[in-house]
Amino acid sequence: MDPMTTSVLARCEGFAVHTPAARVGTVEEVRLAGEEGPAALTVRAGLLGTWRLIVPVDQVLQVSARERKIVLRPGALLAGPRP
């Protein structure tokens, strides 16, 4: 991942998260891996935002700071819902 993308991901709370087909949710928290930068994103998902998904940053396909939007890779592996 290039340094510019890593920099934007490090401060992407509130960004919308999408797959190529649909909106998933909103970034609630960025989980850091020490000095390496972001390791995963905690995403609020579900109709009422009641699910928490952990998304490893290697599943991110595209980040747009201007649109405040993250697009995940097709078939992105999510660590699973967390209540």
C-alpha cells in the first residue's frame, strides 16, 4: 500500500465503506499496528448500525479522501461481525 493511502486510512473515521456492489457501513475506528500504520478498520454495519465488522486494510481496494469513501476488494475477507 502506498504511503498516501496509508496516511488517509490512518485518519478515515467516518468514511463510508463500500464493496463494488453495495454500501457496507461507516468506519468507526482505525486499529493501528504500531509504527507500521493502520492494520484494520472497525466498521459499523447493518440496517441500524448494530454490527461491527473488522476489515483488514489489505482488503481495501480504493480510498477517496475527497469523497470520504473506501471501496473494498471484490470478495473482501471480513474478520466477521462483532455485536
